[in-house]
Amino acid sequence: MGRRGEDPLFTVRKKRSFKGLVIFLLVVLMLGVVISLVNGFINRQVQTSSLYVTIPSLPSSLQGFRILHLSDLHGAVFGEGQEGISATIKNLRYDIVVLTGDMTAPDGTFDGLIQLMDLFDEKTPVFLVAGDEDPAAIQSTARISNQVKAEYVLAAEKRGAIYLDTPYPLTVGKATLWLCPGDVYSTDSDTTLHTMQYNLDLLDKVPPTEDTEASRRALEYWIDRLNRTAEALRSMKSADMKICVTHVPYTSSNIAELLYTEGGDLRNNATPVSLVLAGHYNNGQCRLPGLGPVFVPAELGLHWQNSWFPGDRGWSGLNTLRGVTQHISPGLGSARIYSPFSWRFFNSPAVTLLTLTSKLVTQ
């Protein structure tokens, strides 16, 4: 018999309830461990996506031209010497490499980027632009070094990278292919040049210090960049093909800036703008199978507000805006901008091999 005041039936139920709770918690814990292990495995496996980009007016010399597009490394390292990426791309054939920003680690270090650069053949052109989470590519404050470019840019250039600050021409057979930084058409060159020259003249009127000299170097660099850009634009021909390289993907209004002046006229030499390469989104970073991204922060600049389960369109891959094809890289690392979901979840890191063609290809 039970002790006085105690219901034996209630005691049995209480013990069963406690035992069931323990089993439930253990199952949840085991499930969490399994999901964590599976996600860790996924995050270490760099995937390759091969896509055809159809450009009806593509010059014959550029038929089959291959672009290896990588983005948003965020300093991630996939094995010693980036062997995880090396294993993915070692058997790929490509003509150029394009890195669309956010390549450094959150603390600004760039070992992962340098190891990545060492994977590419020195004869293959590698183009680099900065991302919003990279340190500023051009430094305007005093540093130990008097170089105006950031250390990671200089280190990448030392290994053969081309920092894409002005339009860069490639001759492919009889065709000319221009790779252009994404802000070429969104910058009012005349006004910006006048403002920078005015600020440079002001520096001549103050005593030189380490900070003012750093500002002078930055201003002189930007003035030179604007002049080089203007010269490149003048040398472009209507038959030339252009690829715009940007970190943040373009919207329809951004594409309009590529093609039209404020008065609605076609920009000079704008019609060959055929492809935009971008990154930034990390394919939504934290994803659920069948649902897509879990959370998109306002800072990402897509909806300008925090969004939960925004759908699974437009985060990576090819899309067409105003007749211009854009490729958004799925990315390799994880971005702080997605905080508190600052890790890749069920979202394999990936590189993309883009092949240009004039034929209509079903992907």
C-alpha cells in the first residue's frame, strides 16, 4: 500500500510522464546532433553549377567563352590550401575568373582569398571587386604603408588579380570583351571629378599631416580612376560586348542606369551590356528544404525590411531584367549581415561555370 495521503495511480503516471519527457528531450538532442553533422558535411562540400548564358548577339569569337564565377568567400577555408575548392575546379576549363566581392574574413584578414588565388593558373585573368563586408578597397586614412589600396587588394594583385576599378578590355579572336565595374554608369563623372578636384585644392591650403596626405593619395587615385574610366568609355565600340561586375545584384532600375540616360536616351555604347555578375545574397544563407531562405534582413537591401520566408526566387542563378542577363552567385561563405542567422544552413557553398552561347539552351 502507498503511504498515507499518496495516490499510487498518480505516482505511476508522474513517473511515466517524467520518463517520457526525458525520452523526448533525448530524441530532440539526437536529432539536433544529426542535423548539425549533416549541415557541417554540406558546408564542407563545394558544389559546381554549370550554366549556359544565351546572348543572341554574341560575337562568333566568344562562342563557348567560359567564366568561372565565385563570390562571398568571407574568409572561409575549405581544407588545407583550399583543397575543397581545388578538388571542385581542378578539372574545369575556363577562360577567366571573376570574384564578386566579400572575399575577406569578418576581421579583415585574407588568408582564404590568397589561398584561393593560388589555385588559378597564372595565365588565366582573375578579376576582383570589393564587397560591402570587405574593408574599403581604397584607404583614405593614415596607415603604416603609404599605399592607397587595401592590403588584401595588393596581396591579390601580387598573385595576378586585376582589381577592377575601371573598364578592362580583353581581346578574344576578333572580338573585344569589356569587364566593367558596376558603378561605371551610376557615377556622374563630371560632377564627381569636379568635387574631388575641389577637395584636393583645399588640402593644398592646410599644413600636411599623415591624415591629410592619406586623403590626398585617395583623392588623386579617384581622380585618376575617373579619367581612366572616361578614356575607356571613349574607346568602346558599339560591337564590343560588355560584362558588368558588381557585388550587390542589380534591380530593374539599376539595369536602366546601364542602358539609358536621365533623359531616357540610350547611353553611348550601352547596347552591348549583355551580362551582369553579382553576389551578396549567399543564396539566402540559412535555408529550409522546399521553403528557401528563413530570414532576410533589411540591411541586405532587397526589401528594405526584415522578411521571414520571402520565397525562393532570385537568390542565386540566372535572371533577366530589361533584356539583360544577370547571374547571382550562390556564394561560398557566410555573411554577418544575416545576423542572427550568421551561418549557412542546408545551403551548399558553390562556384559557377558560365558558358556564353548565342543558342537558346534549356538548362
